[in-house]
Amino acid sequence: MNYFNFFVLFLFGLGIGSFLNVISLRYQPNNGFFNLKTINGRSKCPDCHRQLAWYELVPILSFLIQKGRCLHCKRRLSLQYPLIEILTGLIFVFVPLSLTYLLRQGFSEASNLRLTTYGFNYLQLLVVGCWLLVFLLLILLSIIDFRNYIIPDAINILLAICGIILITLTTRNSQLATSFIGHYYLLFGYFSNVWLNHIFAAAFGMIFFGLIIILSRGKAMGWGDFKLAGALGLVFGWPDFLMILFLSFITGAVSSLFLLAKKEKTMKDVVPFGPFLAIGAALTFFFGFQIIDFYFKFFGILY
């Protein structure tokens, strides 16, 4: 695939990222996630509420040209706008690219299904589309949870549906099954039945978070995290979900210590955990094998 195709995918991702910003910033917990009234209408400056012209809505460029300020009131604009646009653009490039590598390995012995870069058949395109949607939903829930301390049930349901679609596609062609931690999945046990594998991961996640919620009386985790764990278990399966848990708690602990050191948070403050589960999922998807391989080699364990 040439660089022009990468560029087109990146631009498309920027536009989707701009849309995600609109949804996340206009989301109101009491109005429901699918309430179209919250996302209808032209964009306005969050401070002076002036309706924005089209040239103020071009992803990345408008922010740079305006030097991060509203043209009318000169108030600073949130860095969320360009960061989410860039992140989504990168996702549209690197999710298909990563899956190209994994699927090429999975199809290496099937001459009729050999892959070239981004050369997917219809089943593989469905897989790529589902994973893109998974990451878009993870970005959206991370923003909403960070701003409102809530994970909409609708997002968890959509993630679970993506998981069911991925499982169904895998059962239609077992060569689509892959683990993001490579051959290390054998160390943690693996169910040859795809449905059992993913359902077990979902059940494990929900039981794990359910126990934390019950034992902490709701102070350590929320029921949104409980539902998200089940949805991610369906999407990633076992034992990849175990790595998501490990990485999410590590990144969550490091971030919390950093905030405590800067005195931006205290021990009594609530820190949303949804974004860390999303980070754990992303790290597992893109770098799962490299992380666990480094871990074992660091301690001199060869497997």
C-alpha cells in the first residue's frame, strides 16, 4: 500500500475524530447516548457560544491556524480537539496495518487466502471494521468517563455486539482466530472452542470487578467498569483479557501516583477506571506480544 492510501485513511480518521469530539462534548448522561438532539446543530464556541464557520472546523488545521484560540473571544480551545483527531487518524492507519501482519501470519499456510498489505477479503474486512469500531468506542467512552465519571450502557452494548460479531466470524473461519500475545497464550490455558474462550473471559472479568465493587462497597470501582470488563472479555477473549487487566491496573496505578505527587488528586478523590481499561486494551492489541516477550526475557525465561 502506497503512502497516498495511508494519507487518505489518516484524513478520514481525522474527520471521524472530529465527530467523536462533538458526541463526547455534547453528551449528557440524563438524555441518553442515542439522543440525536444532543448532537444536532452547528458547532459553537464553548465560551462565547458563537456559531463556528466551516473554516473553523477543519480538523487539526483550524486549531493550528487559530493558534488554539477562538477567533472571536480569543479564549483557549481544549487540546482535546486536535489530540482526539490525531489519535483517531492514527487508529485508522495502524489498526488495519497491525491486523495485516497478524492475519498474514494466520493465513501463511492457506495459499488461496494469502494477504498483501491491506489486501483483505470480505471476511477480513469485516474483522478490520469491527476492530476499528471497537477502538472508536473505547476512545469515546474514555472521554465521557473522564469528563462525567460514567460509562454509557449503550457503548458497552455496542462493544459486546462487536465481540459477538468477531466470535461469529472466527467460528466461520478458524484461521481468523489469533492471540495478541502470540504463542504465550499457551501458558495461561486456552479453550479451543471460540465461544467458550470469549465467554469465559467475559465471565472472569465481570466476576473479578463484581468482587471488587462488593468488597469495596462501590468505592473502588463502578458498575460501568463491571459491564466494560464483560464487553472487553467478549471482544478479546482469554487470555488476552488477562493482560488487559494487568496493564490497566499498572497504568492506573502509575497515573494515580503521578496525580497524587502533583497534588492534583487526593486519596479520597475518584479516578475513572474506564480510560485505563481502554489503554490496557490498546497496549494489548498493538504491543501485547512485545510486552510479554520483554517481560519473560528480562527475567531470563525463554519460552
